[in-house]
Amino acid sequence: MDNQNLFAALRAAFPADLDSTAIETADGPGAPLRYSWRDLERGTAMMANLLTGLDLPAGSRVAVQTDKSVEALMLYLAVLRAGHVYLPLNTAYQAAEIAYFIGNAEPAVVVCAPKSFAWVSRVAFQAGTMHVFTLGDDRSGSLLERAAHCSDVQVPAVKQADDLAAILYTSGTTGRSKGAMLSHGNLLSNARMLKDYWAWRPGDVLIHALPIFHVHGLFVASHGALLNGSKMIWFSKFDPQAVIARLPEASVFMGVPTLYVRMLAEASLTPQACRTMRLFVAGSAPLLSETFQAWQQRTGHTILERYGMSETVMLSSNPYEPASARRAGTVGFALPGVTLRVQDEQGQPCACGEIGGIQVRGPNVFAGYWRMPEKTQEEFTADGWFKTGDVGKIDAEGYIHIVGRSKDLIISGGYNVYPAEIEGYINDMAGVAESAVIGVPHRDFGEAVVAVVVARPAAEVNGAAIVAALKQQIANFKVPKQVFVVPDLPRNAMGKVQKNLLRERHQDLFR
């Protein structure tokens, strides 16, 4: 049987001229740096040989929390190449969060930024991890030092389509994060389908300005360029002026809505700046119609909005062509090979235009949650459809509209924030009786996190102190931008907190 290792498929797409440029850095230490396809081949082989030399158990998890760099991307590819399982962790995660992920996934290897080694290694070794390496964004660290002594020739491990390739942690509405298990087949089928659907072509150049610890940047963007043998212009951090300056050298850009909003604020964004571009893709959070229209007016290009999630990679997309068929406020149609349906609470199909729960199935849909068989069973229907947790409708023309999210999920700047997790931290603080965390509209981030807190009798609670304490415990994007201390929370007859009323009360806070 053919090797279904995702890396093997990506490697087969490398251009014949291995000395041509694969990635050029646009910022960061030493920029610009040029990496050839041969560099990617040799670098991933050496890292894969390092992992193999550790005599790890088959299918070992490799947890990675490092700053964005080309070497970090190579590490991801090397983990696939060696046949192990990649576990990306958001660089904003703090010790309590990392301790949970490492304890739950039990990685054999942890790779972190040099600046984090002291505390990450302590957490990892206490959890039983055998190997901790460092990798800096300036090509420093013990990982590269060790890999430099390894051979640059390596045969990719043989994997089947159902073999696990990556685990992506997605916060649960109960506050407990879940590890979505994605196979080589899940990722490869989605990458190949998007290559055709978005009409990747010879000579395409991608501006990569997304983080590489979640689906959008690590899978959709990186796989797209690699599978097409396309050069990437690599930004370690998004800078609107710098990205616009490089658009004339590129043809494809992918970003969360916040990035488009920030580029629209720059006078340098003009049709001339976008003259070589053929595709702007938006996702990870809802794209406001006003952003969609403003981009059309300023650039002459129509943003293509799509829909996906950690458990499924991409599910739907507006059409590639004609561009006039891309509709603001929609996420297009189910992608080829993906089946999508909308059902009511009784499990019956919703009629055209009726709102219900979105369910999907297809080769891109994950097998389940790591070590959570009960949760996995709960999230799939009896006939095998995955319940996305999103609420939407399909209109008369077949376009999918996401109209809300179940369980009060907040998406801020493209990152998922689950209120129950934040409420758990706040409720544990001295003097706090209870809290409610909500998302409210924000011009830049799409949604902002806001906390409403009730103090215990005779206790004094300070909102600024809560924010300061949270910044020491959780990722910054989860920290409320404002905390209100109130006498009580609005409740319905059943005693449930009415978060809809809180959202209405604070909806104009950041407008």
C-alpha cells in the first residue's frame, strides 16, 4: 500500500529545482533569510533523525510551544516525517494551561522557546516527559544543536490514512480542553481538495502572516503552499504596513478578519498594491459585511470567506470563481467531499432558511477527542455526523450562514475563548461569589471578552486586580478587556444567568 504519510505527499510536491526559494523571511532576526526546498528537505530529515534516535514509542506526541519561525515549521514537518504526532500549543499559554496539556497528552518530547525552558521543563519532567528541547526564533536552541549532528537523509515513516498526525486542543465549554485527533488522511484530503477548489497554480506566492499553532496558519496556509510547491513570504508577526509592501510580490494571502481591518486602516492599501494578487481568504472568525465591502471598494478584490474548525479543518467556502458569487455574511457551500446539514433540536432536518445546529461528515472530519470517548460519542450523532456546535442556516441559493455559536463561544481576534474556562479562574479568586463572561462587539477583534463579577458579602473585589491576576494565569487573548463588579447577575425563572441581557447591556462598550 502507498505511504499515506502527509509529509511524503508534501515532499512529492516539491519542485524539481530544489535550489529555488521555498521560504523567504520578511522580518525577524537576520531577515531576509532565504530557505530553498533543499533546505527544507535536509532540515526536516535531520530533525526527524534526531527524533528517531531518541527511540520513542510508536505514535509519540511531540508538544511544541515556540515562537513562529521557519525552523518551527520544519519541526512540524519532521514530526510527521518521523511518524509521530504533532501537538502545537499557543505561544500565549501560561503555566497552568501548559501543565494541563502536557498532563493530558503525555508527550514524549516537549519543545519550547529558550526563554521558557526553566518553567516548561519543570512542568514537563514532573509529568514524565523524557526529552525537553529548546528552539528560538533566531535559529538558536538545543533542538538545532542536536539535529546538526544527524544525517540529512531520511526515509519518511510509513503511515496509513487513519494514523494520527496531530492533536489540536480546543477549549471545552465545561472549561476542560479537548484534544481533537486529526489523521494523516484528514489533513491530506483537505489540503488536496483546497488546492483544486481555490485553484492553486504554478507561480503562486503566499504571504504567510498567521501563527502556526492552529488550523489556519499551520494547515490551511502552509499545506496549501507546500502542496503546490509555492514560495512563501514569511512574517513572524503581522504588521499591516509591511504586509501591504510585499503584496506586489505575492498572489495569495490568508488572514483572520482582524488582519483585514488593520490593513484597511493603512493609506498604502490600494488597487496598485494588490495588482498581482489573485486570492484573499478570510476565516477563523466572522467577517463583517462592512469589512467585506470596504475591501472591495479599496482594492478591487473580493475576499473569499470560508468556514472550518479544529475538528474538521475546512468545511465550506465561498466559490473561487466567479468572484462575484462570493457573498458577504456567508461561508459559501460545503466543500467537495464534505456533507453538511442543519437540524433542529429534535434531530429533524431544517427547512430552507430555518436556523438549527450544523452537522457535518467527510474525510476531513476527525476521529474523536484524545482520551475522551464519552465526549466523542456525545459530539457525534447516532448516524455518524459531527455536531459542530455552530448554529446556522442554508438559504434558497444554498449558501451557508453561521448565525451564532452554541455554548456562548467567544471568538476574539480569530482565537476561541470559552467563558466557562475564564469563569473558573475568576470564581476561584478571593472575594468572588460568581462571574459571567461574555463576548461583545469589538471593531478590531470582532469580539472582546468582558467579565461581570459579583462579590461575596462584605468582600471588596477590584476589576483591575482580577485582570492583573488573570494575566499571570491564562493567555492574554482570554483575559477580559473590562471587568464590571455588580450586585447580582440577571437570571431567568430557572435560575440560569441570562447572558443575552448582559451582552445587550454592554454591546456598545467598544464601538
